[in-house]
Amino acid sequence: MLSGMALLIIDMQRDFLDPAGYIAKSGVDVGGLRAVIPQVRRLLLAARKQGILVIHTREGHRPDLSDLTAVKRRRAAGAGAPIGSVGPLGRLLVRGEPGHAIVEELLPLEGEL
């Protein structure tokens, strides 16, 4: 592994990139967002080949939404996609739901953070 280097892949999850996810439910066409997936995949594969540490992040809330701030709750509801509401990918932006998963093209390998 290359010391001191890491690739951080942020929030490449289904709620943000899937046509049935959180962002699409709020009225955004995710086609432009999805266009980045092949470039991120190439970067991911190159990092893995070089032994660079790969870290994936996801935005998500506890199932009881106890970690959801009032401001964020109002903002999401105002956009038409209340966090925790039931959608085609399960409860929106809730940990453990299908929409919280990373898109298939960028799934972490065992041992990646």
C-alpha cells in the first residue's frame, strides 16, 4: 500500500444516484449525476491496482432518525423527499435500507473502509 495516500469516495449511494432514489424523488434528473460513475470507477480501479487505501462514505441516518436535525428534516421535506419516508428503495437516507447502499459499479471490496 502506498503510504500516506488514500482515495476518498463520498456518498456514491443509491439514494443519490439511482433513478428511484432520494435525489430523483426530489425532482432532480440523476442522469447527469450518474455520468460521473464510470470516471470514479476508473479512478477506484487504478487506486486498487496501486495499493492505495480506499475509503467509502455514505450519508445516512439511524432508523429512529434521532440523529436528523430539524433544519435538515425541514429542508428535505420542502424538497419533496422527507428523510425517513418510504420510497421505492426503502426509507430515504436511512442506514440499512437499499437506498443507503453504494451503487453496484463502485461497491467496496472486503477490507476497504
